[in-house]
Amino acid sequence: MERESYNKMHLNEEAHWWFIARRLILKKILDRYYRNKKPKKVLEVGCGSGGNLTMLKEYGEIFAMELDDDARNMANSRNICNVKKGRLPEDIPFDDGFDLICMLDVLEHINDDLAALSSVKEKLNQQGKLLITVPAYKFLWSAHDVACHHKRRYTRKQLTNLVLKSGLKVQYTTYFNTILFPVIAAVRILNNIFGGSGRSAKNDVNLPPTFVNKFLRIIFSAERLIFPAIFFPFGVSVLIIAENEKEGKG
């Protein structure tokens, strides 16, 4: 990811509509599929500057890894846990035994996404959960993807097939950021037509005016009111929660 993107994320993760609403949606999913009163171990893979760690520590003893040195330092400055340096798929700096692993907009950065999932699977306890979010649809590729060094975007079917191929059992999957999808898609397509998706590598994490930021947060976060009772057939992102069924651990 570009250095500017990490800096903006660190500054805006607590206030930007997208980050706030996504955390609320993820919390709703985790409350349904994961919450348990017993002590648990939770790992965030690719935690960036650490904006999700406060929310995730509600679900157990929190661990985290991040490849980028500057982002890892930002995450450690939050004093939530010791964020270690690691890289997928070959270098996860933790033993196995996790009850929940989260990869939140991480998989699209990795060259060999199947190998990454297989490596993460080996760190899960029996019946441990894996929560993944990724950006959706190749036709939404934009300068934001370039700035963030994305390798690909996924359809729900592609992500589901990839998770199944890694040996995990899918429990729930949906698109999300659906209500705002028509506007976001129109803006990105028009920008690609008239500006070119690769000529100007800019990310989408600038903080909009207060009223706009609040309005977008309310609209996006409203989707949590119907998750996971149903799933959306399209959206800007894809979410999946899967379970490990391997024997001999737990």
C-alpha cells in the first residue's frame, strides 16, 4: 500500500464513515457466529494501522500481525497488543490454536491467495472461525486499487470457491455496502472512463465533510440491521465466515 494511504487510514479510521460502518457490520456477524463466554484467542492477519483491534479484543485475547513496518508501528502505538511482523503465506509468527482469525481486506493484496488461506487454516483450532472481507467485482477496479496495491477483486462465488478449496466450511457469505453500490459504481466507472484507473493512484480514505460523512455512515451501517438473516446479491465488498473442521485440535 502507498505510504500516504497508511497515513490517511491511521488518521481517519476512527472517524471515516466506511471504517465505522464496516466495524458495526462485522460486529453484528461476529456476535451471531462467534461470541462465546469461554476464553478465546483471536488473530487479525494484516491489521494495517490497527483500527479494528479495539473491536476485535471484545471477542478474546487479541493477537495481530502486519508486514509493513510503518503500519505496524502505528498499530503498536495503540497499545492494544504486540503486533508482530509477518507475511502470508509463509511467515505467520504465531503457533496454532486460534479460535477466530480475521482477514479484513487483506486477501486481495496477496499473490497466492489459496496458499495464504491454507496457511491461515492451519492456525485455527477445530471449529475455529475465519472471517474474510474483500473488495468486489473486477469492473470496479479503480485508482484506489492501484494505490492500495491490490492484485484482484472478487465475486462472491469466486471467494466461496476459494475458501472451500482451502478445506474450510462456509457458514455465511454475502455482498455488503449494497445500498451505496449504484453511486460508488457509477463514480468509479466514470472516473475510469475519463480519468483512467492506473494513471493517478489515489485512495478513497479522505475524510468527507461532517454532514456527508455522517449520512454515508448511517446509510452503510444500516445494512447490519438485516445481517445475517439474509444476504445481498451484489455490493462493493464481499464477506464470508467459514469454519475449520479439521480433526485433532481444539
